[in-house]
Amino acid sequence: MAAAEWGTMCFIEGVLMSLVMLLTVNVQASVADCPDDIFQNTDTGKATTVVNWQANDTTCDLLSGSRFSIGSTNITCTDENGNDTCIFTVTVNVQPPADYIFIDNPRTSSSVSCMTVVWPASKDGENKEYALYYWRKGTPKPDSSERIVVTPQQGDITYTFNRQEICSLFPGDLYVVEVSEESGDAISSVEHWTRPRTPRWISVVSGTSSSTSVELTWERVSLQNLEQYRVYLNMYTGYRPTSTIDLGYVSKTTDRLVVDSLRPGAAFDACVSAVVGSGDMRLESRPQSRYINLGSLRESELLAYNFTESTIAVAWRTASGTKNQNDPYMLHIDPDDADENYLAVFNPSGSLAFSEFVGLKPNTEYKINLFSNLGLILGTSQKTRPGRVANVRPMLVTDDAINLEWDAPTEGDVDSYELHISPGENSEPIKAWGTSCYFSSLTAKTEYFFKIFSVYDGMKSVPQTIMVTGGVTKAHASTPVNVVATAVGTVLSFPSIVLTIGIVILCLKYRRLKNSNDSRATVAVSFNPKEDLTDDYQDSRHYQARIKETEGVDYAVPDVDGSSHMTLDPS
């Protein structure tokens, strides 16, 4: 600080006056002093943390020791004289576990694969050197001369993670990646698949395209570790994709697939991806796709395009001369099995109209007629599918085998069953004539996808699906056997109690008669279940107990043909 006097003289009304002022000048520069930007870690699961800094004669809009949420917060500070401001940033990060490592952005182009290895930066924020190793699963770990030395620069650190891309990998192969500090302290390792190659083409089998179905074929990918393919349809409305129909996984030996029950005139991208790995480690290739637009219907055609064991959906072309608000299209189905045997469709929009009958019976031929009072009469016939199986369950699950059971359809006849498994070595379906099927030579910890069809008169049902992991999925409890065992135990226990009471009573009577010597009595008790207690008993569920008495017994026993009968029915 500095002080100075300053004065002046002047005449006021002829009088000389003197004015003296004292001025104080601040000679120190006024500068706000903010700390450097602050980066602070918080433990996993905690959304806030307390952050402290040195105030340095400044006043900030948030005080040191405040609690900050995850993310970045700007803080403005002002010097004590209010002449200057500064801004610094507090960033709170979630610090991952030190051994956390993962793979990001696996990609394959042509025959070269790459992946990005991501691992935590040091907790104290120091830039350390890291050693990165990678090798194909099943081969020896490379020596230190083949390691990649990673020295993160400030610009390479994203929050609390380091990143390093590795390339020149084989497509569709399993690699082990290990990261350690260059000083020798290991961080962690991870196993990850590289992305498999995309099938080079997908096309329509010539002559198979109709207004509701198409047969697809694609190139088989040549990979030793290929497990299966995934097929799906991206459906379009106009020029925009609106929904996806997932057709699931098919075995690696499959290169053809029939897709049916589509709406007439449907437009979609048919997509197929190669798949390696299983479960959380499953990795798909980029899909190969083909745009397909199915043909529409003829003007005089009524088509059953989608049908199950209990429904039939139909479609037909509309025209301005055959529809209006007052005269609907009317449909009738014969036999009259549907929930509603007559359906009315009023003034449908677009060039195609759709309707569906529900509540039908399986394996039944139906005739459907379409009428319009404005002059349209069409007809078609369609047989419903067999009933689908129910309650598909794994009854045995080991590392290398799975036994499936299912319940037969509750309605309608069945000739046989057809099963598909993926991953698998064969694209042909497996035939079964009973309600179980045993699969062997499987791989532990692999997810297997099953489809089960019931078949009658050459027609397949809607499939039922189940996924079972070898050696992991818990087998289904044998409920029916337990129920039978419980019933048998109940039936056996009740007559045993009754017979025991009867024997005690008879013994007491016998002693009384013997002691009195009035007459001689003989008691014979016969417990005579069926000879085959497992088969005949389950059929008849009858027990018989006979008590035969001699003359002179002075108590009454109900007698039918000379014996007493007790029948138990556990049902």
C-alpha cells in the first residue's frame, strides 16, 4: 500500500481557499489463484466422494470439502478483493478393480482381425509402462521379447482406462491376452474370440420364391472353430426397417433354410452371420444380407399364408369396387370349429386385406369362403398343423450328454417327432418316435439350442425350443415318478394302519375266547395285493383284506361271499 497527499488552491468569492486530499493506492496486483484441475477416484458402488483443495485467498462457489458426484464439475473462484476470477474442474471417476480387463471393438476385414485391449490406469494417476502379451489359446505364451510395451501418454488415457489395439490376428480364433506392469506386477488376463469372417454371399434358391415363402442359401465360412450360423430377417414397411424376425441358430453344416408363413408382398433383408464361441463369449460376424421383396397376390386369389394347430390367417387383394363402409368382406370357415366362424372386415386400407380364424382343431382340413355383396366370391382350403409338443425338459445333463423329454400334444394325432440341434455336426433332422431323445458326444459349458416338431401326415407343427448348457443346466426333477411314489406310499400306509387295528382287536377277542374255553376259534387274516405291485397295482389300485372266522365268534364282521373287502382308490 502507498499513501500520498494531493492539494490545490483556488479563490472563492475573493478568498483564497486550500483543499488537501489523502489518496491511498493499492500497488499489489489482484489475481485469483485456482488449483489445477482435480481428478479423484471413487470406489465402485459409490456415486459421490468428498474433494478437498487449497483455497489460496480465494472465494469459490463450492467450498473445499464438498461432496461431488461422478462426472465433471466446473468451479469458479474470485480473489479476496473481487477483482479477478478463475475456473478449475473437479472430475470424479469410478475406479475399476485393478485386475479388470476387457476387449473392445473386435473387428475383421478380409482375412485380418484386430481387437482393442482395455485395462485400468494406475490409481495414483502415474504414467506407468505396461507389458502386453497375446497368444492363441492352446499355444505357449510368448517370451518377453515378443511383448508389446505400452507407455500411455496423457492423451491416451480415457478417464481411468488405458487402450491398446492389437492386429494381425486370425479370424474366428480364441486368444489369451495378458497385461502386466513393465516392472513385473501382473494385472490380469482375459480370453476372447476374434470376430469370424462374414459369409461372402447370400441368395435365393432359384424357383423357390413365392408370395409367402423363400428358400435361402449362403456360403459356408471355412473356419476350424465355427460353431453355427444365426439367421434373421429385418422386415421393412416402405423403406424403413420396422421389426426383426429371429430364425435362431442352425448348425455349421447348414447352408440352406426355407422361410415360410410370411405376409404376401413382404419386403425384408435376409441376414446370416457366422458364430464362434458360446454363452457370454459368443461372437458373431458382421451379417451378410440380401434384400428380398416377395410377390403379391393375384386379384382372384384367397391365400392361407400362415397357419398353426389352432389358427389360419388369410389374405386377399382388395379393390375399390368390392369394399365400402357399409358392405364388408365376409369370411366363413367350415367345419364350424372356430371361436368365430363368421368374420367381417370393413373397408381395409391398402391393396391387401388380412384376417384370421382362431380356436381351430389340429390336423383338420378347413374350407374358407370370402364374400362381398359388391361382387367378390373367393375360396380356399387349408389343413391345420399338428399340435405342438409341451413341457420340453432336460432329464439328464452331463458334460457330454443331454437327455430331453417332452409331453405329446394334448389334442390331435402324431406320427413322429423331428429334432434339430445347434451347434452340431449334421444339418439333417433327428427322428424320434417316442417323447424323449438322447444326445451324446457334446461339449461341456456349451449352450445347445434345440427345436422339436411333432409330425403328422407329412406336416410339421410349430416348433418348441429350449436351450441347455452341457454340464451346467440343472436337470428337471422326475416329477411323475415322485407323484407315483407318493401315491403308493399313501395307499400302502392307510390299509396297513387299518389292518393293524383289526389284528389287535382279533387278538384280544381270541384271548378272551381261549380263556373262556367255551368254543375254539380260528382267525385267518389274508393281505393279498396284486402279484405285480408295480404294474397291476397302478392299473387297478386295489387292495383286498380278508378276515375269515369260524363258528362261535361272538362279534359281527361284514361278510361278502365269506370275506371282508376293503378297496382304496388314491385318486
